[in-house]
Amino acid sequence: MISFRYARANDVADAVRQIAGDPDAKFVAGGTNLIDLMKMDVERPTKVIDITRLPLKQVENTPGGGLRIGALVRNSDLAYHPQVEARYPVLASAIMAGASQQLRNMASTGGDLLQRTRCCYFYDTATPCNKRERGSGCSAIAGQNRMHAILGASDACIATHPSDMCVALALLEAKVHVSSASGDRVIAFAEFHRLPGETPERDTNLDAGEIITAVELPPKGFATNYTYLKIRDRLSYAFALVSVAVGLELDGDTINDCRFALGGVAHKPWRDPRAEAALRGRRANAATFADAADVLLRDAKGYAHNTFKIDLARRCISRALMQAARGTPQSQSSKKIA
Amino acid sequence: MAHYIGTPTSRVDGFAKVTGAAKYAAEFNVPGLVYGSVVTSTIAKGRIARIDLSAALRVEGVLDVLTHENRPTMADNDQAYKDDVAPAGSPFRPLYDGRIMFSGQPIALVVAQTSEIARFAASLVRVDYETDTHITDVHCQREAAIPLKPPGDPIEAMFTPPKTRGRPEQALAAAAVRHAGEYYVPIEHHNPMELFASTVIYDGDGKLTVYDKTQGVQNVQHYLCRVFGMKPEDVRVMSPFVGGAFGSGLRPQFQVVLAVLAARALRRSVRVVLTRPQMYVLGYRPAMIQLIELGANADGTLDAIMHDAITVTSRYEDFFRQETGWSGLLYKCANAGYKHKLARLDLATPCDMRAPSATTALFALESAMDELAVALNLDPLELRLRCYSERDQHNDLPFSSKALRECYRQGATAFGWDKRNPEARSMRDAGDLVGWGMATGVWEALQMPITVRIALSANGHAEVACATSDIGTGSYTIMAQVAADMLGLPLENISINLGDSSLPQSPVEGGSWIAASVSNGIATTADAIRDELLRLAKQMPGSPLANIASGEVTLADGKLISKGDASRSVSITDAMRHAAVDRIEQEKTYNPSNDVTRAHNTHSAIFAEVKVDEQIGVIRVTRVVSAIAAGRILNTKTASSQILGGVVWGIGMALHEETLIDHKVGRIMNANIAEYHVPVNADIHDIKVIFVDEPDDSNPLGIKGLGEIGIVGVAAAIANAVYHATGKRVRDLPITLDKLRL
């Protein structure tokens, strides 16, 4: 851990003013990821700006019928929020699938979007990692890569995004509200996280000097036919090998509308419009679901230790779609797969 | 009279532990304490070409940076570094020279005013290496593995394979039914909750008090005296509480050497606490490749067992345990052969980890027996019963006691084994495949010489002192129970003093031998106390115990009582007051009888249920029954906890645990407890522990010890249940869902 200066921001304007022009400064909210990375010498901010006192802790209805979640709303508060439980249960379920109760009590909504990968090479400064040090190389491609990407990876990086909550937010087509010294803007969730390409050091399209102030959910919540199915190497407190968030709208057993997003398989929560299109208007049955899985995984590529994830993802997609179609969403407390 | 022995007595140190009053090695404070942070190597093999400390030394608050170039004098011979339980070879010497023998090797210690400053400055130490080619993959060293050398001493002889029995090759060739399988267990790490730490208090005259996380304070004391040329009276090692160790604290670890080095260099008190990643070079369960070949007669009796093992060790020490001999011990079989080779890798030396050798050997053997049962179309439990051995066949000896048959019976009944459908994939629960598997466990019932001092006060309080450890197992509690019963006093009148090298001699706490050794040590010393009390009581005018022999009295309810006539008694207080004695102190050594006429073992039978999602392959261990035969159980509560912990660990071994090495860089990549998976609460469901009655007279109290036996066999029971559920046999651990591919 390096020495750093600590500062407190009083409001959003103060926060963006403090971070403007200081590329080595970082905001801290829950600190559940940043502090760990600082201890490991992966993140080395010279200044840490505490934003926990900013007035971004509200969950409010929007005029358009959606929900606006302040960036500092804790994971636990969000998961148990009555509006979220009732209208966006897939989000509540995804949050409960992640981390531990203690971590969820600390972790913030905005911070969850900015979690960094859990790639073991990213964490170990003795090894090359393009995400940590541009141009140093990717150790995972020919190394330990059980947890790594099967979709959207590049020769520079095969890391995955670790968040569960973000998979549900991708499904719900959330909007990310950000502010900076030069003003405010809204980023569509699909545009928020990046694929690694040649610049894996950049996880998101958040610009330097910007702060997340809120995450806005559109009205459509898929509260009837949904699931969040997370498969991992133990039954709790592990990152996803594959996770699948599903939202369906059914007319009888015909699929009127459908979205599904995968976690644990790519550098960002993974959605595929072609795979979703393959479901619309079709009967909700195993054959349809298998087709959609095949479409989504058509370009999937495995490495030495994670090729199994392609087949696993196929099975998880089929199962999750079935859970949603039957109205039997995965419980996050009972570990029996619904 | 047994008021306390055999009861579910709560931990006598429980209150201190939950309130924080119990202090661990990193919690002892003195004024002026400074802090060391360890710098470790990033390469697996080579030399330090250059080490640049300038940036670290410039940090305000940094006092010194110790390296092999500037450290104080240390011993220059292997013998000095050979601790009580060191394997053959040349032990690692921390900061001794510039050689790098494993990635993560300590190469410098930054000492600073605070731990944060030390850790920051440690990140500024720059090292250039000359690198050599390393090999860290056991599969790459398979062909180069070397057979064990003939044993150099009786200890090594315990760990080398037994002599071949009969003609195993011929018997195997002639067998009606054969099974051969290769089984793999990866490197696993102990991961105790408490970080390894040492606080070295530097007294003005150069004497040291060392608070260390260890399973053997006297082992550490002797080691430090040799390494630093100090006198025993100048080094006192203390370890009153240990937050788990599981074998990782048997040998002195490098943090204590670094802390003492710094204390001697700076002439002040120093604390060194390792980080979790740094603990991954302290030792581990060695990876192993095991080939088991079984030959059976058509009736399900065994005629041939062959067990070959290749196990991992370092380049500088030959660590090995008795991997193969368990196969020839457990089942009746006229012909048995063994081979054991070592694969030397550029890693730190492995060390003992809960039930070393038996845990891994029994995974292989009991998986193979399950496969043989399938080949014979025989119930797996029935196969074990047909192969039941009434004698230790290595030496053709009877067992001092062996209630394994009763473990099978009670375990099977509690589990409902008779309702098992023998067909794989035949049992279901909604979408889940259900599997029932079983396995046997075996461990040794060992005892070691130990010395116990008891000081009895006239007010009926007793202090019991011994240099043994309580590594979280409950030694404080069972020692207090035994002392209370032997002295006839209430439990609350007993105080236990342990974990201090200045106390009477104890071996390291390992091998499940402490409960039997220290309990009988307490009984031996308590007898001496009783005799002294009787001598005093007889001096009383008109003593009701005049003319009575020492064996004819017992201590109970604070009194010396005639066994033959309970109305004849003298209270402890009266006997001592009359003689004007405030305190009786006795120190006696218990030397266990060297009973070579019988074999001494503990046994278990484990029954496990798994439910496997047929589409996804997720495994849940929904039920485990573990029936244990381990002699007399001193405390049914702490003993159950021991077995529960062993079963949980066995579940982890079966499904989760694996140390992942990047062989290109020779470095452990999941050196933390987020990525090194052990079971969490969600993985643990119903576990039932049964202790079967097993009278044993190997020692006066009939104790066998049970620190190890709880884990042995569990992984095989689960692997066998997974096979029964899915029809898929997984022979390499852990059984992750990708290996099922249903």
C-alpha cells in the first residue's frame, strides 16, 4: 500500500472539482474493491476522495415510470428495497447472488459498476498484465485462465467483468448518469463497459474527471418471468463461471419480448440482439432456448482451462430461460437449481 | 471418578476467545515496538544479482532493511536449521544468501515505525535477478521422479513403504477381478484463519521473549538457539493461543527468524506479520499421483494390492510421508506391494497437513475399492466387510482395539444405507441425481513422552503446566477436565498453563498424539500429588488413612478417600494445613509403554449423500454421517467439533481445494482465500458425528486421539457418491462441475 492523501467531498460539484486535473486521484465509496487493490499495489492513487457524504443515497420514482438509484445506495439497501423487489426482482436477485452480506452492506451502486477484474494476473504485480500495465503482455492467455472470457476477448486481454448486479442492469437497459466539471451526461448501459480490444486498461467509457451520480432503470422490469442463475465453483462467495439474467414477456407460451444477459464470460455483461431476436415470437420451449444459446455462443472461444464454459454457458442459458418461462426464478438462498 | 471426562464440557477458554482477552502472537504489545514487512522473490529459481534498498530507506519512518547482504550473523550449517520435525535435506535458511529456491521466498525485511510504513517501503525494494530454469509441474517431473532412499533413521523408516508382502504381481495377474486406477490430488494449503506472526520482545540484556504462532514452542526455542547461537535461558517462546495451524505450525517458520534477526540487529522489539499470500510458501500438502491396482477373488475378498505414489517435494529437502502403506494395512490381503517416488520441484518444501498421507492415500484407495465393488457387482460396504482385517498385516499383529465394524454398522444405520439402489444414476430427487457413497478412514493412535507439572494449593486449586500447545483443538479444556477428575476438584479450580517453552517438556502438537500423551501425563503427575497428600494425611494424629497403601486411595470431592471404605477420608485442605504446607508441586514424565505387540489405530466409516443437478453439474453434499472409533472420547463436544471440521475440510478437498500454479512463472496464482476455495456455509448441510464405543488399554486413560481421523476418507466417500449419482468417475481432485460433463 502506498501513502496517499485523503480528502472528503461535500457535494457533487466539490467532488468533480477535486478530481479535475488530478489523474492520480480516485473516488472511494464502499472501498470494497479499491482498498484491496491498493493493498496489493495494483491501484496506486496519490489522492483518495471520500464521496460517502454526497447526497446520492436516494431511490426515487422517475416521472417516466422508472426508478432512479443514487450512486451511493448500498447493495444491501437496493436488494431489499420494496420497489426493486416488486418491480425489478431480477436486479434484487443478482445483487444477492454476489459477494457476502458484509460486502453488500458496504458496496455502493456506482462502485459496483467500476469493479475491476478478478484476473489473478491483474492482482499480482510480479506478472505481466496489459490491464494493469499497458504493453506488458497478457499472462492469462497462456496461463491460469479458468475464470476468463469466452466472448469478446482480444489478444491483449481475456479478463472478465466480475459484477453480478451489472448483468441485471444490462438486462434492464439501465442508464448511467454521470457528472463532471464540464457538465452532465447519460450513458446507455450497453455503452458503459468496454471490450478490451487494444486498450484493456480502460474498463469503461467513463472519462477522467467524471463521477457516477445515479443509475436509472426504465419502467420495464420483467417482474413476472425472470431469473438470475449464477454458477460458480462453490455454492456461495465465488465469482461466476457463468451467470445468466433473463427477462421474458409471454403470451401463453409464445415469447413476445425477451432479453438475456450473461456474466462471467466477457469483459462486460454480454447481451446479443441476434440471440434475443431468435427467441421473439417463438414458443417457450427447450428447443427454442437451445437455438438462442447457439446463436449467442456462435463466436465463443475457449482457452486451456475455460473451454468448458462454452458448453456450461449453453446449458445455463437454456436452464435460465426455462426458469423464467416457468415463473420459477432461481432462489439465491436455496442453492438447489430451480 | 469421571465427573468431567466424557462429557460435553464447553471450552474453558471460550469466554477469553469470544471477548478478545485471548491474545495471539501479533497482539502482544510493548512500548517501542517496531514492525517488519517481508519482501519476497518474484522468480522461482536463480540468484539475486542486485538489490536496491535506496528508495525504501528514504521513506520516513523506515529504520532498516535487512537482506542477505547486511543481516546479523546466523548459523552456517544445516544441523542448526534442522528443527525437531525437519525432513532429510538442507533446510531453508531465511535471508542466508542470494539463492532463490522458490517464488515467494523472503529476500528482505523492511523494519519501520508502523506496519503501514514498512509495507509501503517494502513495495519500493527493487531486485534484479539472474534467473535459472525452473520446474513446478509434477507432471513434468514424473519421469524424473526418484525412488525414496532407504530410511536413514527410525523416523524415516516410519514414512517409507513397508516391505512387500507375498507376491503381489503374480497375485494380481491371477486375480478373478482386477481394478487399476490413477488418482491425483493437487497441492493444497492449510489456510488457518490466524496469519503467521511473531512478536519478539527485546529485553535490555539481549534476552528475547518470542510470541510466535507455532504448534511447538520448544521446537522453536531450540531452533532459534541453534540458528542464533543463543542460550536456552535467553530465549523464551510463547504461544498461548493459536488460531488454527493444521500442521503448518509444526516447523519454525521464516517470520520468526526474520523477527529475531531484526530484533538482534536493531536491539529492539519487533513484530512481523505475514500477509495471506506470503503464507502460501510456508508448506502445503504435496501434490501426488497415485496408481492403485487391486486384484480380487470372485467372492469379493482381496488377493492383491499395489500402491504406487509420486509425491512432490522441494529441491532442498525430501519431505515424504507414509503414502502407500495404508493400502496394505486397511484390508485383509495376502499380497501387497508399494512404490514411492519423489518429484523434486522448484517450490518450498511441503509439510504435514491434517492427516498427512492418510488423507490422500485413502482418497485413492477408497475410490479404487468403490470401483472394485462396481466391478464385482457388490455393495461397497459389503466389500469392505468381506475384506475386513482383524490384524495389522505389515507386522502381523493384533490391534489394541478396532471397532471399525461397529462404525460401519452404526454409520450405515444412521445413514439408511440399506435403502441404496446399487445402480449408478438410479436415484433421483426432482431434477437432481442422488448419489450415496461411503469410505473408510484410518489413522494412527500415537503417544509421545511428555512432562507435566501440577501445583496444588491448600485451598484446593491446581495449576497444570506443560509446554504443549492448544491450536484451537481444545487442549486447554480436556487438560482441565482430566486434571479435575484426577485431582477430585471442580473444573473451575483448575488453571492450565501451556504454550510456553519454559514449562515442562512437550513434543510438538501434531499427529493426534497430544490428547493421549498430555492426559496420561496429567494422570501420572496427579498420582504423585495423591501420594504426597497421602504421606501428609498419614502424619495426622489418628489419621483415618493410616496404614493404607497409595493405590488404595483416590482423590474425589476435594478429599483423599479410601477406595474400600468411603467413610475413611481426609480433605486436601486438612492434610496440607496440618503439615503446614501451602503448596504441593510435582513434575512427572509420562513415558508411554512401547507396546510393539499390538497395532494402534483409529478408524472411521463415512457415508455421504450428494445431489447433482443433471443439466448443470452443480454438486451439493446434502448429508454426511461420520462414525468414529477413537478409543475413549474425553469431551464429546470438542471431539464432535474436531470431526465436523474434518468432514467440512474433506468436502473442500473433494469439491473445492486446489492451489493453482502458473508453471511458466513458477508462481502460485490463487494465494488468497477469495480464489483458493474452501467450503462456505452454503456448501455445508447436514453432518452427523457418531462415536462408537471402543475400550482400549494402550494407556491408562484409554485415549487414542482424534485430531486427524475426521478428514480421512471423506473425499473418497463424496467422490464415490458423485459416481453413484452420475455414473461419472472423477479421479483427480477437486471434482469441479466441468469434470462431470453430464
